[in-house]
Amino acid sequence: HNQTKLFTLPSSRLLNTQVMELSVSGVDAVHDDPLQKAAYGKSFPLILRAAKKLNFVDLQEYCRKNQAALIRATSEHGAVWFQGFDIKSGEEWASVLTSCSLRETPYVGGAAVRKLVVGSEDRLPSVQVVTTNESPPTEPIPFHHELAQTPDPPTHIAFYCQANSNGAEGGSTPLCRSDLAFDFLKDKHPSFLQRLQDVGVKYVKTAPSEDDASSALGRSWKSMFGVSDQSAAEAKMREQGYTWTWLEGGDCRITSPQLAATRTASNGREVFFNQIIAAYTGWADGRNVPERAVVFADDGSSMPKDALDDLVAFMRGQQVAAPWRAGDFVIVDNTVTCHSREPYDPSGGRVRRVLASITAGCKDAVATTVATSVVLSSGDVMPMVGLGCWKIDKSVCADVVYEAIRAGYRLIDSAADYGNEVETGRGIRRAIEEGVCTRAELFVISKLWNSFHAHVEEGVRKSLADLGLDYLDAYLIHFPIATKYVPIATRYPPEWFFDPSDKFPHMELDYGVTYEQTYKAMEALVDLGLTRNIGCCNVGTAMLWQVLRYARVKPAILQVEMHPYNTQQRLLRFAREQGIQTMAFSNLASASYVELGMATHDESLLLHPKVLAVAAAHGKTAAQVLLRWGVQRGTVIIPKSTKAARLRENMALFDVSLSPEEMASLDSLDAGRRFNDPGHFCEVAFNTFSPIYD
């Protein structure tokens, strides 16, 4: 452990990649901002600033095209700071980080109390997003490298500002180059540096038995190691080389193994890489004494005070402390740059919400031609383009689903009411059996029908049986309309009529079950492992507000009708700010409704001059323009087609980007026109007035 550890990027491909010019249309690479400093002839940090309105989808596509250059830039510049982008939630930010191919890693071994915001405790389908620190905001957090007190610290840590009151002072996340700190010690305190290199350090921390949010290092040993009892904690500590002493009251004094205090960073320079400053200046609470929190590893003696005081003063003079603005984020190379937190005053209604994510190296680059994906609140990754199975005839459904998967589709949107889940399952099964994909690569959705609002588990188990699956990736409440239960043995799918043979067939509404009761039964499905995510369909902001107030499992998806005739801008914004991914159906507006008598040919968006003008400008079809509009505004789309050529065409959306002016032109077509409105069709077709919109 007293050997200098070399941090490397994950492949020679990245090491040999020169940082190319990251300024492109819409993104400016900034090197002369007053807040930046110079380090070894480069700006610290590099700033990437939005030159026009770009949301998380635009930024994902930018990051995917520049993955290698971005990661190399974090190494050569110490960090890359993104400013002025439209990112409204931790989920959207996780989607951007995932597009950078940063490899997910769990938060294990850290002292700070943090809450999981995006992701799962037991699975890592994508990066985890956590609160930065639950300690009181008036407490400063000293400079440190993330998890440097553990044997395997992360290569990168990223911070994202979701909210920060305008004009509020304090609360920034200062950054400092640790290669500069190393050079300072080499010049001013060479004997201290040499001893650190020769013998290394050990960290001593007393962890409580339960999380203590009043302390910046109040994370319990249970949370630290993901255990519930002392024997399990001992097994984890033994595995990682820690020693320990159990104290009265259940606290545990934990001593790290011998660890290096200097290392070679990803940029090839020697760095002062450790938690020495944090331990010396900040590991103080009722359980810990800073002077004994970090010691020389050979004899357990304390660090020299004069050297540490000089180093603290130097680092404060070298720090970059940019004020946080909502939507900004920074990716820090944890091998090069350390970070801290300024205290701030939360009084007066100040809102400051900064989130964090740690990663370990990089994954293989994702092809820039495949569909962009989004990260849900569970951490699951969902493609932005899927196959909608509504109105696909059972006679061809299995083949259509199979061909769609062969064409690259990995999102399948099904529902009990579509009446073709058996056939949908056959198509999925064939693709898996032939090795086209694995089950884990698919994202399969089904929906709870109206007559199962009081029989939720029965509904999902029927869909699973028909699809031939063990679990769903998402299960959604199809409509906020509860109708009287129809047993499966009587009729399935039951559709809208309670009794089609009745002299006057109509819907039988069930007033005995509330939406809240149904939603809580949906949450139980997550507990049972029958679905990984849940959500809602065909509801507005008022209903979502109510769901968020009682939800234990946040709705991950909102599926509603959206197209340029019905943009629902406020609903989309609200869902984005709440971290709920919007999925838009009827992407081509009237196209699916003419044959049902619910629209006319004259209402076709495919013939609208504004749509055709954008299509001509990009060499795309009108349909592709409408689909691209849906993706680019941040919604998942699920167009339906039974033709192989059209399936491929509907996926070919990621080699084009609509300008802000073109997006605004299509937005201007909004007329609040819904084609799928139960307030209309339930009365016309099913003899029952059942409105869900005002």
C-alpha cells in the first residue's frame, strides 16, 4: 500500500486520444472566464457553455459524439464544467452522465450521509445519483479526494445543481488541483512529502450505529458497508483490510489499511491524493478528534501541523469556486482534482440542491447512431424510441415485434387492452431464442386495465403470463378510470363495456376504489419484483401532484398524448422537474384515428406546410420530423408500424437535429387537439360520459 498507485483511463484508445476542439454548434469551449485558473498551461477547469437552448437530449447526443475527448479533458484540465444547459432533474442528469460512458459504481465506504436520489441499492443498471451530504449546510466540508480513505476510490465524481436561489451567497463546490498541491509540498515541505511517500497513512474514524445527519461524517457503519449487523460488517471490513474496535453504544472505531498518500494521476503527474486535509480540518464531532483521524502508517504518529497549515492556505489560494446555477454540472477527474463545500445559510427560504454521482472508469463507447436513452428514477435505462403495439393485428403482431427487435428496437410498449400480448410475447421470445437480444437488453411495458383497479396483482400476473415474462420493466395505470371488475374467465381483455350483450351496453364505473388505492397496490408489485418501475397514463398535473404526495415509489413514467397539435408544454415541464419521464403516444397525431372516425384526413400533420418545410430542409420524411420533434423535446416516443422499412425509418432520427427555430415553428401548431379523449369517445362509443380532462 505504500507504493504510488497509477490511475489509468480504461483503454489506450482514450489515452492516445488528443483532446479535440469541443466547441461545436451550440456549445462553446471557454478558456478565459475570470473564475478559471491556469494549471500547467491549460485552463482549470475547462468550461463548456451552451450557446443556444440545449436540453438534456441535445447534451446527451453531444456527449456521445465526444466521449473520448470529454474524459480526456477532465484529465488534462482537472474538470469539465457545463454551464447553461436545460437539465431539470437528477434523472435527466444521470442520462447525460450515462451518455459519457462513465462506469457506474456504488457508494461504499464513505463517511458522508447521503440519500439515494436516482438508482437502486441492489442493482446498478446505470450511475447512481445521491445527495452530496446530509450534514447541516452551515458546516464547511474541507478539500478531499472522494473515497481516498478506501482501497479503491472512484476515478470521477460529478456534481449537479438542480436548484439554487438567485443571488444566494456561499454553497459553492470549490475545486483544487492536487498535482499543484504535490508540487507545493515538494518545494516547501520535502521531508514531510517524502515520509508520506515512504510509509503512507492510515485513517481512523468512529462511525455511529445509525446515520447521524448532524455530522459531515455521520454515516453509520451499517450504511457504510451495506449491512445490518456487526458480524456482516466485520466480514466486509476484513475483506477490505480494515481493523476495528466495537465501542459502547454500538459505535465502531474503524482503521483503514495502510494507504498511499500520493499517487500518479490519469494525466501522468504526481498528486497529493488522500483525505488528509479533510481529516485534519474537518473530521470533528462528538466521536472523532481531527488530530488522530489521520496518522502515519508506520508508527501511528500525527501529521506535522506546520506543513498541513501551509498546505491548507495554499490550496485555498488555488481553488476555483464557481457559484452554482440551476442546470449546471461538473465532471471532476478524482485522480487529479479534489473538492470541498462552502457553508451557506439556508434561512430565508433559500433552496440549494446539489447532487453527486461517482463513477469508476469508462465503458466502451456507445455508437452514436443508436437510439438515445433515458435514465429513470430506479436507475433503469429506457430507449427513447420504441414500438407501440396498439392496433397491431394479432395475425402479424409476433412477426412485427420480432422484426422490430431485429431492426434495433429495445423498447416494446404493450397493454392488456391491446389484445395482442400473447403474440407480442411470442415475438420477444423468438428474438431472445435466436440470440438477437437478451431479456436484460429489452424494456417491456404493459398497462393495468380499468377493470383491474381493485385487482392489480391479478392484472399484472395475467400480462406476464401472456407475454411469457418473469417481470416487466414498467407497469402503468392505463386510465384514471376505474370500472367494475370483469373476471378473466368471463372475458379477456374485458374492454370498455361491462356486459356487451346487455340490451343497453355501457361502462360500469367503480366508485369503490380510489386512484390512491390502485397506485399503492402498484407499489406492492415493485416490492414483489413483478415490475421494476410503475407509472401513470392519461393524467395531468393535478393528478400527478396528488400521486407525488402519497407515493412511496415515485412514478417513473407518464404516458400521455403529445404531438404538435397537443404539445402540453406545462405538463411536460412539470414532469421533467419532478424527474418523471414523459412518454408520448400518437406521435403522428391524427394518423391512427382516421379509420376509427375520431379524426379527418384534413387534420393530418404529415401534410402540414410547416412540417413539410422542416422535412425538406433536412432530407427527412414528414413522419421523421414529427418523431424527431418528440425526441428532441425530451419525450420517449412509441410509433407503430407493421412494415419493416417504416420500422427502420422511424429509428433513423439521430443523424439530424432540429434548430430552435424549427422546434418553435412546430410548437406553434399547438391547438390543444386531443384525438384520444375518453370524455368524447366513451360517450359516443360506449354510452357512458367519462371525462378525464376539463
